[in-house]
Amino acid sequence: MDASRAKQIYDSSQTIAVQLDGKSVWIEHVDIANNMATVQIGSNPLNTETVSLERLREG
């Protein structure tokens, strides 16, 4: 996923499906300068990971 699309999803008021390695995630922060995102994996707010945007897939 490119940084601009990740930012659009983060800023959207709609729920847009995003996956990391086949698991549903919520984007919590987008670091455009470093092409990274912090995501919440599943429904546990303590289960977060900072990953390359290239690993995220929409849908």
C-alpha cells in the first residue's frame, strides 16, 4: 500500500478493510516520511505492531 492511500484510510470516517499477512488490522498511525504504519492486529488494542506500508493490503 502506498503512503497516501494509508493516510486516506486512516483519515476516513468509513470502515475500510486492511490486512497484514492475511490478518485484519486497524491503522493507528501513518509515518509517511519512513513509509511505516502502526497497526492494531485484531480486536486487542494492546496488540500493535509498526510495519512497512508495503506489507499492508486493502480489502
